[in-house]
Amino acid sequence: MSIINDEGRIDPRHLAHLLLSCENISKLRLDVEIRRLPEYHHLSSNLAYIKLRRCKLEEDPMLTLEKLLYLRMLELHEEAFIGKEMFCCGQAFAKLESLSLKGLNNLEEWKVGEEAMASLQRLEIQKCRRLKKLPDGLRFIATLQELKIESMPKTFKDKVEEGGEDFCKVRHVPSIIFQDCE
């Protein structure tokens, strides 16, 4: 199910009502300003894929999305979240295999707990120019096969490369790809 609206905002209550009527959906794309995610119990427990774009969420979406037990792919793109800090704590996102963070212009700090995202295989970080460093918790994700860093500042790239202060967090990842880092 895709909800795309170039006209402005959607009232989160209307969105929650719409989502409640679609209890069996497994894929959801929201490309609309909503400022706040509906409570997780308004979302289908079957959701395996979510893409949020231009939602301008003011609160950390991970606190809601981590409760979706079957979520395998998550994409937060182009101002999906406009806050400064994101947290993935505890045993959150147990089945998540792919995470893409693109164009989160205000994101400065991202924390990942020691047991979070235990199935993650692919991580992409692109155009999150204020992100200072990789989360420490990545070192505990043994399943991580690919890390793609794209269009990030050279200072961020330097930290992640071999010899950099963040390399110890991802030295176990077989494929680390850098593209267009300035």
C-alpha cells in the first residue's frame, strides 16, 4: 500500500484509521508529511517492508517501528525523520535484514543496542551529513554483510575506513562500499 500526497499533510488520525482498515498489508510506503507516526497497534503486524519519505517525523520512529516483529526491510529517506537522535535498543528489529538511511539532514546521533538488529545483513547510509559516527552497537551484528556509505562527508568516511576510529565497529563486515564521499 502506498500513500503519496504532494498537497501537504495528512492528519495522523486519518492515517491511523486508514491503516487499521488494512490489517493484512505487508508493504507500506508513506511519502507524505505526517509529523508523527500512528501508534504501532494501528499498523499491521504483518508489515515486512516499510519506506518512509518526506514524513518529517519529529519523534524517533524507531520506538514505534521496533515493535513490528516481522519487519525485514526499512527505508527512511529524504526527511522521513527530522530529529537529531535515533535509538535502537534491547532486542529491537530482530528480523530486520536491510536498513537504508538517506537524506536525514538533522540526524546527528544514532545509537544501536548490543542485541538490536541481530539479523541485519545490509546497511546503507547516504546524505546524512550531520551524523557524527557509526553506532557502537554495529560491532555486535555478526550477520552484517554489506555497509554502503554514500555522499557523506570525508571526515565520516575517514572514521569508517581501515585505521579510522569507527573501523573497529565494522571490521567484521565483508563488503564496505564508499561512493561519492566528499
